[in-house]
Amino acid sequence: MKGRILIIDDEPGIRRTLSSILEDEKYTVYTAEDAVLGLQILEEKSSIDLLFLDVLLPKMGGMEALEKIRKDWPQIEVVMISGHANVDMAVRAVKTGAFDFLEKPLSLDKVLTVCRNALAVQNLREENRDLKRKIKNDEIIGTSAGINEVRKIIRQAAESDARILITGENGTGKELAARAIHLGSSRAGKAFVELNCAAIPDTLIESELFGHEKGAFTDAVSTRKGRFEMASGGTLFLDEIGDMSLSAQAKALRSIQEQKIERVGGERTIDVDVRIVAATNKNLEEECAAGRFRQDLFFRLNVIPIRIPPLRERPEDVPLLLFHFLKELSENQKTDYTDNYEFDDEALALLCSSPWPGNVRELRNLAERIAVMHRGGKVSAEELKGLLQQKSLGKEGISSLEEKSSSAEAPLTIPNEILYMNYNEARESFEKRYLEFRLAHSDGIISRTAEAIGIYPSNLHAKLRKYGIRT
């Protein structure tokens, strides 16, 4: 149960005594004479497990430092120490998130006992993370050759710090694979930090990646850590990296190579320890050839390539995934959908032959639609066709249906139930069935149903009266 411990105290004698005691127990010890230096050590050392923090300190008080530590490093246990302690101070410290509060002069036995207990809590957290890792790794569902190959590569590569590039179409589960890599690694107890490169404007990407100092630009009202710092000791997942601008690619390349960053507006170089996993739905080799992606960055990222196959290449996994999602929904709603829903052979064949352009994400939406709309018994192929076509009622789906209707190869078919309804009728029909479903799975309790669907109970009462739904 050995760990890394930081002591922040302005008294040299206290620092020497505590260091001597803890080093005799084979702990790694760092010291700082004030909170400002201590926080700097926390930024540079990503693996501090326990911190002894004096209450009365120059430059920044211990309680102020405790609040910042709880915000920026919630995983670190903090033991407050003071020679001027009182009950109110101790209560405030514990409420702010301190593990314990020790009075000076410090008792050797008490220090060691508190230290062992705090690190035992850390170990328990690690064990819980290991358990979650085993559970979550099972969420890569499927028995196809393609998905088995993905699992194999993840198992082989996860324990290393090698950079990994995950490719695949939208909705195939690239983020899930990235999380499985992190949870299967020795970094599982540290942060998994995501950045969707496509969602950040080019003017903000540098600040998002590296952070900024107070006053670095107009809106920089305080110092802020970037994703590299947040992920230090853990994994940084750069999603949709193919959409990152060339200027941002150049800056990211240097940090990935050197494991060093500088905040925007800062002059200090900060060491980071980050494992990079990137993902894209683009062909980066083609992007490099077109001059839209840096070849040197591509080679840096593509150490271990993983391709997630689309659902149309692994149709045998579709029923497994669908029942997994139905079971997941049943756990969330405290009902057993898997007992209520069966599929006849023709319906299963339809599931496996669908092209699934939205991949796993689209399939999960179908599972939720089945859970809401189906009334029990076997799901027939005819009903399933209707449920599949309901995905086309959004803006994107409408254009998709229009394209299909104008194509001789793919004639437009709409279930009669929808065909003879206008828009308002279709919406009200769905809303009525949805409210009945939510009400049934909230045991008929109005307040619980309203909370689940995000409306006021008075509004829900009005809707129930409108549709003649009895509770």
C-alpha cells in the first residue's frame, strides 16, 4: 500500500519530521513551504495519492487550497493539520472534503494510522475501478470475427502506452473501444478525458488542448487547465481528429511527441504523462494525400490501428446488440423487456439484412422505440418494418424518405397507420402511447412520471386528461 505523499507546511521542522516518518515507511514524499508551490507540484506530479496540508500558510491559506484541490484533483485524499485547531475549523475542513484533521504537535502513531486509512480508501477505489473495468469491457457486444479481432487488439495493446488510432463509420462504437483501452490499462484509475475535435472552433482548440493563463485573451478571466493536463497520468481521447485544423495539428503533434505543454499566455513548460487514443470516421491516408492532414501526425497516431467494422459487415451481432439494449432499458425502467419482446424468424432476418447506416447508435434507437411502442408478444416482420421506418420522421429522415421515394430501386413504403394521419395526429398518437408507457413504468405515480419525462406534474395531468388516460 505504498503511495506518493505531498506535505505542505511552512514550518521546516514539521516538513522534516513528517518526511522522515513517512520515508521510513517507504512512502515517496514531496514537500512544499506554501500552498502555491504545493499546487505547482500537484500540476507537475500527476500521481500524488495523499496530501498533508497546514491550515495557516503564507500566500494562500490551507482552506482555500483545500477547496481548489477538491475541485481540480478530487481523487487525492487531503489530511489537514494545524496548531490552532478548533471544532468549527475541523468540521469545516471535513465538510469541504478533507479526509481527516490532525492537531499539532503531531502524534507519530496517529499520522501513520491516518496515512494507512487514507491510502486504503484509495486502494478500495482502485478495486472498484478494476471491477468496473471488467464489467465495461464486456460491453463490446458481438461474436463476429470482426468484433473478436477488435477485442483481441484491445487486450494486446491496452497495457502498453502505445498510441492507438481507431477508425470506423459514425455510430460504430469508437468511443466505447477507446474506453475499453483505458479501462484495460494500468491507467484505469486515472482520468479518461475526451475532446471532440470537430465540435471546437479553430480559435478555441489551442485553449481546449493546453489551457490558458488568466488574462491570456479577452474572456480568460481565470487560469484554466487544458485537456492534456486534465488527462495527465491517464488517457486523452481525441475524437474526430480528422476534423482538426492543420494549425491545431501542428501544436498537438509537438505535445504528443514531447509530452510537454505550455498554456496559452503562459511561459512555463508543464510536463504531462498522457496516453493518446484518437478516432476518426475519415480515411486519414487520403486526407494526408489531399493535404488536409499532417502525415507526421498520422504516423505518430497510427502506432496501433483498430478498425471498428460497421453493422452491415457483422449482421450476426445485430440480435445480440438489440437484446443487450433491451435488457439495459429494462434495468433503467425496472421492467423486464427481454421477457416481453420476442422476434419471429422473418423479423430477425429483417434485422440482420438492414444496412444500418447509423450503425450501433441507430440500433439502440430502435431498441428504445420498440420498448415504447410495442405492446407485448412477438415482434413481427411487418411491425418491425414500421418501427424501422419511424426513424425517418426527423429532418434527416424526411429527406432520406424523399430520396427513396424518387428512386425506382427503393420505392417508398409507409405503414398504413402513419400514411393516413396528418402530422398532428401522428404526433399525438405517439405522445399518448409514450405517456401510457412512462406512467406504467412509474407505477402510476404522477410526480415520478413527470420527473422522468421532464415536465411539471400539472402539465402531465393536463395531457392525461386530454388523451383520456386514467391513472
